[in-house]
Amino acid sequence: MAYVEAILAWWKSLPRGLRWGGGMAFVALSCAAIVAGVLAHAPRVALFATPLHAEQLREVEDRLASWNVAFTPTADNVEIAAGARGTLLLQLSLAGVPHPHLASSSETLAAIGMLTPQSVIDAQARDGLAGDIARSLRGISGIDDARVIVAPAHASEFADQNTTPATASVRLRLHPGATLAPQAVSGIRAFVAASVAGLTPTRVTLLDDRGIALDANAEQSDAGALQTALQSALDAAFGAGASIVRVHTETDPLSIERHRIRRSVIAGAPIASTGTEESYAQGGKRYLKRASQNDRGSDTEETTSRGAPGRLARTTTAVFVDRSRAVDLASIRELAAATVGFDARRGDRLTVQAVDFQRDPAPVHDMWWLLYGAIVPLLPALALAAGGVVVARIAARPMVSALAAVFERATIARRSQAVAGYTPAGVRGALANEPPHAAAAIISALPAATAAAVLELYPQHERDAIVRRMQRPHSPLFPDAQDVLSRHA
């Protein structure tokens, strides 16, 4: 507290002009700091050009938070730094965020009025129901997006027409590398069928984003799924970039039908027996041969099996291993065979080879490059600092001169007031150590008789110097407007 009081006392002891100049300089520096802070702060803009719905806004906020991106949420958008808008829009687009908005039943039925036709009401209800189902399917693990089309049942109007049952088509966009288990496919069918009145699971068609039908009873023979499974397994075991996997599958386009008949014995006796008898008669002149066959009957079981087209016929797998990793090729072969379901009897082929991977040469950065990388981020601050030094150097001398002039005028005014009641000899004694310009300023403020008497007390050379300064015209700090106009007229 005593230190603060000492500073205040020192400030009050300064001349009024000096205090005014220091206060103005402090205000100017504060304004400059505020302006620099405002200019340095990046402006914030809305991320999307159009408003977002509630679920879209929630999805975007979750993704930005997971990326550790600073943002400010609003009612229907998010605000970010203006310089990062293009990059974030590209990243969100590649990630498929946000998903297209699907109108729910409450939204589609909100626009229905008293005069809306029943056909329009039914169509709006179907669209809302399809949106509700698709939004529910988005929450299933492995599904990025879903679209649902519901075709209602159509009752026959005439006796010779058949009733058309309700059907539904579902298109699923799976997460890269994700597959749906047969139980998941059956569950999705049951969920969609239970959501639509009169719909059975057998009349629900499921497609992935490639247009391939998802069947709960189909074999897992997709080459992409096998390749992804094997690549992920090798990356987890030997590290990313150590191997490259390619899988090709061949399917049988023909349907197969097999019949099998199985006979079992009755009461432990043989099912059938055969025998041969040979004899000679008439003294060997006649030869007789008799064959017999006995069938005692059996239990017969006939089995027929049919195979639909598209079964997996053959798998060809190629694994390229980076030679520089020095991994065990036998281990990779065993792992690949177990992952793709290798079957030699089926004609599958599995090839594992070590090759030299092509790599771009790593750039070698010398000390100058490191210094460049360290200095470039500091260039704006260095430029501001250099500009401040230049401005301070240019303005230092005028500012010091101005402050000195203000301080000197204050001192002269104070001395003039102090010597106002002195005798000429006393004034001369008070001005004994003052320079000619200061003495001239103080003597000019005295009455004419006193000023003349004081001048008489100075030696001739000092008196001439003081008189010359008293006769010099004073230039104002700001020239008069009329003088400026007359000068340039």
C-alpha cells in the first residue's frame, strides 16, 4: 500500500503537462493493444450456409468434439474460425456428416389440413413411417445410413383380380469394412415388417450400397468382405503397411440338385442274396446252370437336396509381404488360410510372397530447414516488433523534445511565479544558472520596468543573447488556418 501511495505522490509531483502527455500515451497504447487483439482474433462464421435440423446439429457437434475442433453452437448452426471452414466442410463431407434429414411422421402429418385428400394423407403417412424406420436403422452398429420405401397393400376391386400384399425395400449403406451377420439381417427384416401393418419379413428386400441383396441364408463368399477381414487381421498382427491383400472369389451360376436313396436291412437279415447252381445229367451229356436271386425287402429312405445358384466355388488369395519387415511367411500363410476359409479340395489357391515395397525417399532436412520451420511461425510477431521499434525510433526524438518542451515551459512558468515579487537583484540571483533561453522566457513575463532593470545587471554578451531570444517569434504547435491558406493561395 505504501508503494502505491509513493507512486501516486510521485505522479502528482510531476508537472501538469507531463502528466497529461503520459496519460495520453497510456490511452494510445491501450487502444493500440485493443485493436491488435481484435485484429489478431480470427473472425467466426457459420459452418453451413443453410440451417440444420436438431439431429443434424447434434451429429455435427459430436463429430467436431471428437476431432477436438473449437466451435460455438447456435440454435440451428455452429460457428467456427473463418479460416478453417473449407477444411472442416471437406472433412465432414468425406465422413458423411451430417446425414440427410428424414421427415418423421409428426413432420409429414403436420401440414395436413381439413381439405387434404385421403390419398395425400396416406402418402404422407407412408413417407413419415419410412423416415421413422430409416432413422431407427441408422443407430445399428455397422450401418451409416438407410433409406426405406414402403409399398402398401392393394386390395382387389374385382373378382378376377388378386390382392397385392404390402412390401418394403431397404437400402443400407454400411460402414467401410463392416458386414452384417445373418442374425442381424433377419433382425432388420423382422423390425421393418413389424413396423408396417400387413407386412411379412419375407416381403422385405435388403440391399447394400453396391446393390447386392443381403440374405440371411447366403454364404459369406463376398471377396471384399474376405479381403477386408484378412487385411485387418494382418495389420493387427504385423503392423499397418506390412502386407497387401487381394482376394478373388468365383461362384457357381448353376443350381445343384442331389438325390440320395438309403436302404436298411430288416431284422438283421441280408437285404438280397444271389446264388448259382451247376449240374450234369445223362452221364455228363447234359449241363445245367441255374442262377437265383432273393430280395427280402428293406427300409428305403430317399433324400433330395437342392443348391441355389451363387454358391462359393473357388477362392484365390494373394498376400504380398514387405521384405524389409522380415516376418514369418509360414505364419502369414496359416493366418490367411484360416481367415478366408482355404479349402484345397475345392480348388482354392493361396499365394504368399515377400516383395520389396516401393517407398518415397524421406526428405532430409538440414539445419537451415529446421531454422526456417522455427522462424516462419514467428515472422508475424517479429514483423510487429520490428515495426514497433521503427515507429518508436522515429517518434522517440519528437516525443522527447515535446515532453522536454512541456517540462521546460512548466518549469519556466513556476519560476516566473516564484520571482514575480522579487527585486531586480533578487531576480538576477535566481536566474544566475539559467541558460539564455530560459532567462529570456522568465524575464519576458516580468513587468517592463523590472525586466529592463534585470537586463542591466547582466554582462553585455549575456544581455545580447537574452534580448535576441526575447525578440525571436514563437511558432505555435498547430499553425493558424488562415496562415496556411494564405501561404498556398
